[in-house]
Amino acid sequence: MMTIDKFIEKAGLSIESLPSHSNPNGFGDDSEQHHWSCQLSREGHAQKLTTFFSQGDSYRIWKMPRVHVSCGTPFGKVGKVGKPYTGWIPHSFGHGKATVADVEQYEQCSEPASPQLDDLLNCLAVDASGMDELFTDWAGNLGLDCDSIKALTTYQVCQRQSRALRIFLGHDLFHTLLNDVERL
């Protein structure tokens, strides 16, 4: 098995992401999501793959260095500018008791983090892995109602993304991604 980082390097992949007001695929609750238009490129290839990706509000990066002693972090813990910071969660957040001031301070000092290539590629691979199944089998395996329009729409989006990913990567890299790359 190959790590996803090794696959990215082998395939010469890169990502460029721009904020989007929504995800036209209709996934997620817009009030709790940050949406992105992501363009994947391959070194030495003109073809690009554009897709939408949504992430929850906890995927954030620091806008400025800041010490958060009052919010429950160890003394002197500082977030680095432009780096995802996963070590800081106010004690009150962990117990569902975040105050308005906690949330406002967190949002003022950070901004939504653009998607990482490994996360996006992993999601695309997981979605594509079930596309050799008929809709009824796919829905049943995921515990979805076969009579659901939303489930059918999701299946169709996954089919389109899977086809686009196969064209973008080519047959061999596509199969390597689905069969020989560790999932995150």
C-alpha cells in the first residue's frame, strides 16, 4: 500500500482552492460549512479537474500569532500564522459550554482553512470506490433509502465526479488511487 502523500507526489498533483458561496452539489448545511471551488492540476498535463468541496467550521488557520491562555490552553501556546492549529480547543468547547466570547475570539483570530490536497483526494477516492455498484446496492450498503431523491442525487454526483477523476488521472493512476492507496 502507498500513502496518499506518495501518490500525490508520484502523480505530480497540486491544488488551488477559492472560496465559494455554496456547493452546487447541495451537500451540507450551509450555515455550518465553508465551501470551496478546487482545481486539481497534474505536472506536465494541461487537463485540470475542478470540483467543489465543503468543510465544517472547525477547519481554520490563524490570521495572527496569539496566545490563548484565558481559553484553556497551556501557558504560552501560540498559533502560527497561516498554519492549521489543531492543538487549541477551549476547555468550554469540549464540554458543549462555549461562551459567545469564546466563539467570537476564535473566529476573530482565525479564518477558514482551504482544503488540503490529501483530504480532497481521499474524499474523491472514497466517493468513487462505490461507483461500480448499481444505485440500489450502493444505497443499501450505505444505509440509505433507495426511494430517496436525495440519495439518488448524491449517487449521480459521485458518478460524475468519479468519471471526471478517472479522465483527469488516467486509467492506471485512477485504479492505483482506488486500490493501492491508504485511506486517511
